[in-house]
Amino acid sequence: MVHPIYDTEMLKKATEAYSQEDWGAMLEINLSMLEKRPDDEFLLWHIADNYVKLGDVSKAVEFAGKIKDSVVHRDDIMLKASQITKPVVENE
């Protein structure tokens, strides 16, 4: 089954980039998908995660901030965000 935001070709590219831990490519893919679905919380979250993995905490916070008030389980999302950004912030 193809995830609803990806067509088959895009899913193949995303899977390959993810398996190679190519976060720059994943970011490009997710940003291109965001143009088609600008309010998609799934994409916003993954873009924030891509930025964290690339070490750009301020961009990660910017994208996480776009979803924090609209997510049903926003407390869970914000807790996870704080956990994944903490090692990056501590190392700066």
C-alpha cells in the first residue's frame, strides 16, 4: 500500500533516501510534497525531523510550531520533539 501523500515513484525515492539516511534528499522530497499538501501534519512533522537530523534545530522548531496547536495529540508530539532535539541542542 502506498502512503496517501506519496505516489508510487515518490515512495520509492523516499524509501531509498531513508534507507541511506540521506536526510537532505528526504527533506527535498518532503518539501516538494508539502507544496501539494501544505496543511499535512504528517509532512510537517517529518520535515521537522529531517531538519533535526541535518542539525538545523531552528528550522525544526519552525516546522514543529506549525503543527503544535492543531495536532490532536500535541502533547505527545511536543514531548517527542523535545526528546529528539535535546541531544542536538546540548551539543551546540
